[in-house]
Amino acid sequence: MSEVRLAAEQRTEFGKGAARRTRRAGKIPAVLYGHGSDPKHLALPALEFARVVREHGQNAVLTLNFDTGAELALTKTVTTHPLKNYIEHVDLLLVKRGEKVTVEVPIVITGDPKSGTLVTQDLTTLQVEVDALNIPDQVELSIAGADTGTQITASQVALPAGSVLVTDPDALVIAVNAAPTAAQMEAEIDIEGAGVVEDAPQSES
């Protein structure tokens, strides 16, 4: 993953009112922390940061350009409005070149299993330790030709060079089972649709 440069301003106002004013100005309130330094309250350009997340994902490493210099930061938490879907706040982690970080990397499934099978995916991401400037965008897992009974654990997923698995190696990622037959699906529907009416209790005289 390549570095992304982004202009950043330090904020001197805090609280909900200040955050609303920051967003009205087309910027996102953010906090940069890490390496034992005092947290820095920042304002990031909203449109540019949204584009970074859209194109690079939430593991994007940012080069934050300040008036006084630049610092590297890893995007840790992006909080979006539950209804309006705009970014409300961002937490950033200060990183150094050559430093190892632990991140969640998406798993992308490729290929098709054998016909007559049903694939269930228990994990959609893997936690890995990797160089901060070499975070993979994703890891691919091929299930081409996988047959009934196939199970793939986290340790069996090929990771890019330099990545170390943090997720439990025995955690199940993919299971390939026999697909239910039409008769089995109809039987399940019949069972779910069958209402059981209990007799009303008789009152004692």
C-alpha cells in the first residue's frame, strides 16, 4: 500500500460544538496519538480523506503535512454517522518508518468450488503484523475446485512476504459443505411453516 499525502491542521477548539463547526467547514475532526506523545487534535479535508478510505481502505498510511513538517499515521478508527453516512471522526496512530503494526486485512475469496457444494465463510479478515509501509490491501484465498468437506484455517491462507499471522492459526476461515437438495429445502420450509396450536387450558370449575 502506497503512502497518501494529506494536508492536516491542528485544532485548538474541542467539544461537540467545535466538531460541528469543523465539519461545516468541510473538514473531519481527528485525533493523532501514539509513541507516548500527547494526542494531537486535527482537522482533515473531508473529501480528500473520504477518497483515501474509498480507494485504499481503512488501513491507509497517511503522510500528514503540517505547516511545521510531516508525520506518518495509520488510520485506526473511522466513525461514520449511522443515518447520513458521512465521516464524523477519525482516530490516527502515529507510526515510524520500519515499524511493525498489527492490522486487519480483508480476505478475498476467488474461484468456484465443485458443483453441489455450499461455501460458508467464518472470517472475512485476518489480523497480521506487518511493516507499516507495506500493509497489503487484501489477501486472496482460492477455493477453485474445492470439494465437500474442505476446511481452510487461518494458517492455510498464503500471506504476502513480511506478514506474520496474529489471528489464531486454527481459526476456521472457509468450510465447504454439501448443498441441500431441493427436497431437503422443501422439507425445511414445510417444518418452519407448520404452526403448532396449543389447546387453551381448561378452567377449573
